[in-house]
Amino acid sequence: MRNISEKKRIVIKLGTSTLAHKTGKLNIRRMTNLVRVISDLHNSGKEIIMVSSGAVGLGAGKLGLPEKPKETRQKQAVAAIGQCELMHVYDDMFARYSVTVGQILLTKTIINNPSHCENFKNTVEALVGMGVIPIVNENDTIAIDELELEIGENDSLSALVASLSGADLLLILSDIDSLYEEDPRVNPDAKPVYYVEEITPEIEKMAGGAGSKLGTGGMSTKINAAKIATEAGIDMIIMNGRDPEVLYDLFEDKEIGTLFKGRRDK
């Protein structure tokens, strides 16, 4: 029994592949359904915190670029455009369900500074207390490490946000159904792994490479996120964000995606 239905404070990480078409432009139908379901979960009493990728990908799409630029300063500029687009869409869509959202931009410098971390925690608590859904993103226009290294930092960022905000569950929505024993793109018969009690070297070997050309994260970055979350005692689930309706099944304790169990000695 997963007991996901009992989780109250949930960090939901949305990847670029979930939010956008392969063109980089918004997947309006999917985003509309995601916002509707998340708003419904919010109305049911869940405390939702979102970590959203997509600024660079959406900026590239708005400019009509075939893929994300490779030069750092161009990525920063595209991120500035995409961030406006992203928050405008979120604000408009959530408003239809009378749900208010707020934006928080983070960098590694902020996360590594104890006083700044405390400010972040206080802001999250205040927003959640007011019934607002915080939407957190890496400040890609300022923080260039992740842009240059292409390490899918928003996966681990979401785990850090979950830890700092005292979440009960980290939910990563991506374009993959679960962790697999082998890369399903290479072996279509690869077996899914539904439950991970501990992240062993064998589990790490199952992680593949980078994802789509619009996103930066692959399974390896999600395993890194799982390490951070589970070490903090937080359960983490990786699941496909293709059909937002499946979130209802998840919170009815049906077996969806891969569950990484948080350490209970924390």
C-alpha cells in the first residue's frame, strides 16, 4: 500500500517535455488539463508547490527557433522571454479555477546560503498559508552553471525545494512512465521498476542519458533527485505527465510510476 492519498504537502515538478510540444511551443491541451487537475487537488486540501521547467524551451518556441540555442548568453536571453510566457500562461490558466499562483526564482547561491534558505522557507509557508500555489524555477537568466553544463538541474532543484519546504511527497512528471531495468528506447521489452526501497549501484546503472532536445534532464538526473529527496525522508514518484487525469489514480493509491521510498529514520 503506497498511502499516497495521505500525503498533504506535495511538490510537483513539471518537465519541458510535459509542458511543450516537440516544436518548443506550449502543449495547450496538456497544460490546460494539468492546471485543472492540480487546481482540483489544491481544492481538496492538498498543499501544492510546483517546480516548473520550460523557460528556455518555451522562449525558443516563441522565437520560432528549431531547438534551444547553444551559446550561454543566448540561452539566458531566451530564458527571460520564456519565463514571462510561462508565468503568464500559469497565471491565466489557474485564475480560471480561482487559484492564485506566485513565482519564486532560485539559484544555487540562494540555496547554499542559510539565511536565504530561511527566507525561502518563510515565503513558501506564507504563500501556502494564503492558499497560493508557489511556482519555483531556476533563475536561468542569472545562474549560468546549469545552462552551460546541461545537467537537468530542475530535477535536483525540485528535490531541494521538497526538502526545504517540508514536503511529504515529490512528484516528478516527465515523458517516461517509470524507471526501467533497461533503456526502453533500446529494448522495448524492458521491465518497469515500480518500487525502490534503496538507491543502490544497480539502481543507478539503470539510469539512461539525456532526454528530449528541448529538455535537459534524463533518468540519471531523476535518480540524483531521488537521492536528495529520500535522504530527507521524502517519498518520490516518477511518472508520465502525458495524461494528467492519471494523477487522480495516483492519489487513490493505485500503482502509478516508480516510488522511491524516503528514509524513515529521518
